[in-house]
Amino acid sequence: MSRVGKKPIPIPAGVEVKLKGQALSVKGPKGQIKRTFHSDMIIDINEKEISVRRPTDNRLHRSLHGLTRSLIANMVKGVTDGFQKDLEIRGVGYRAQMQGSKLVLQVGFSHPVEIEPPEGVAFEVTDPTHFRVKGIDKQLVGEIASEIKHIKKPEPYKGSGIRYVGERVRHKVGKAGA
């Protein structure tokens, strides 16, 4: 039995969960998320918790069991608390600023890089070198943060570029002058 899959997911107050076929809809104070799950997974909803069961013990069902439970737990957490990724910019003259809802990055190119947030994601600049990607969908928040990071990856000699807060970048030794 999957250790992750057999744990029930508590439903906090103010969260509404509806199951229609294999499509699960979770509505909470921060918004609403809908997702369709594999037809073999059995999703049970009580007043206080959601549980996921699998029909057999074959390899596919075992792998889907924990995945389905984790995805549902992330949906519940997303509509109650939300998710965020903090990023930082390092480099001389590198900075971030908001222009309406757009994030504008100056990261060493001849032009500023403008990033329009997709539906369900918001940007927040805390200071010119730190910003945050926020939203209710964990996958979308991580994907957007990764795409922003790939605009200017941290380079290994000076360490300048965009990175997650707390991320360690291994530095290479430069040329030894003779």
C-alpha cells in the first residue's frame, strides 16, 4: 500500500469539493481549481476528508495512487494558502520592477525583458533584486518560475543571473594569470 496514497486529505473550513465523474473541482477563498483524474482511481469525499483508493495492486494503479492523492492535496492547499516561489537577481545593473501586472527584468540584455503573467499567476517585486511568483496551481507557479530563471541562468564564474532564493551555484575557478 502506498504510504502517501493511503493518507486522507483533510478538507479545511471554507473549502468546497465537488466530484463529477473523474473531474474534481475544489473551490476556496483564493479561487477554484478543476482537474480530471485517471478513470481507475476511486476518490471518496466525506464531510471532513477526501480519500483515494486503487482498484488493484498492479504497477499502474500503485503509481497513480500516490500521485492522485498528492495532486488533490496540492489543489486543497492551493485554494486555501496558495503557492509561491521566491527568486533573486544577482549582477551589476540587474533589477526587476512591476509595470502594471507585467514583470520587467533588466538582466544584461540590450532591451528589458517583459513577462506577462498567465491566468492564475501574479508577480510581486519586494525590492529591485527580489521578486515572487504567486498562484493557486503549484505546477503552474513552478513552471513560470523556471521559465523566468531560464531567461538568464546563473553563470558559474561570477554567479550573476536569476536564481531561486537560497539556491547554491557552484563557482568555477577563472583563468590563472601567469
